[in-house]
Amino acid sequence: MNFIFKNEVIDYNYFGKGTETILFLHGWGGNKNSFISTIELLKNRYKILAITIPTINPTNTIWNLFDFANLTNQILSIHNINSATIICHSFGFRVAIILKQIFNIEKLIITGGAGPKKQSTIKKINTQNNKVLSIIKPRKFSLKNFESPDYKTLSPTNKETFKNIVNFNLIKRIKFNCPILLFWGKHDLDTKLWIAKLIKKHNIAKLIPTDSDHFAYLKLNSLFNHEVKKFLEKEFIL
């Protein structure tokens, strides 16, 4: 299926059985098939909504987190979906944090969720800059030394979108009014385990730390699917 938002063609799938909906929100650079094995597991019991959110493909306009959340909410609205469970990875958790302000989330499953930061990206870069400038001549210094691989490959417009995303610290927005399952890699260097522990501290949540990295849901896919199924079938009273 296609949907037009900010003059971009958005690709998504909506299918499955049952009355309850599960919304899948992928990580940066992912697509609607990022959770394909989990989708295959659940499609005969739940309605599935999986959206390819534009992140790395060149876009004509600059986006922010509220744009991504509004895009998602509009697709939910055209299918008359008033509440859903969300399964998200990394960047997808950022979208879920903003989406919860305008949409009812019944349950939330997070793996390697990004967004909360102890120190803003800009402050960190400035600190690094000062250290570097104290030991080398200014003419040799370049901000490119601190650009992530994700950032370097983006178009100029998407670089501005990327900066909008990573510079928005969501640490004060992690309280949810729904049960949460946290499936995390103990060796995740992108979204470290302290983020999962902080989310757990402020919510009704179960944390499963695993011997994996930022892509624990893929590398330990059978375990992830098992825990997802068990969590979805459990009744919660808040």
C-alpha cells in the first residue's frame, strides 16, 4: 500500500487476522520488513501494520520526530485504528515516544530503543572539539571526524533530518501508560543497557538483557519471538 506524506510516497503493509492491531516501527535505515519473522509469527492472530518510514532514502524536505509520528498517526487513522500494540527497534522507539501523546498504545515492546541521552550530541561534540583544539592546530580540525557512518552517507536534506532526530533528547518523555517488554543486548554500544534500565524504572516493564548487541532481536530471533508471544498473551492490570 502507498500513502502520500510531505510529498513523499510512503510504502506500508496492513493485513492479518483478528481484531487487535500490532504496529511495527523499524530502526534507522530499516523498512517494513525489518521484523518479518515476528510478523509471520503473529499475522494469523493480529492485524499487522508495518510502515517503511523514510530515513536513509533521499527526501525532498527536512523532517523532525513530530513529522514521523504524524505520518504514522495518519496511516493509523485512515484504517480506523484507535489503539494498538507497538513493537519497535532503535529509531522506532523515538517515534513511539512522540506518538503516545496522540495515540493509545496498549502494550509496548522495545528492543535497542534510542532517544534518551545523558549528554546531548551537540554538547558532546563541543566537548570533543575543545579537547581536540587544545592539542592540534585549528586548521587541521574538521567536524567530519565526528560524523557517524549513518550521517556521512545521507543527502544534504536527510542530514538535516538526522540532526533533528539525534539532537532531540527524549529522556524526560519515557513514561508510558501501558505494560512494556524490553529486549536488550548487554553489548549494545548504540543504545546502551542503562537506557533499558531507566525505562524499566519509570514504567511497568519487564527487562530481558541478552548476550547480544544492538540487533538482539535479529541475532536471537527465536528467543525474541518467544518472549513477544508470551508478553502479548499475558493479561495486565495497571
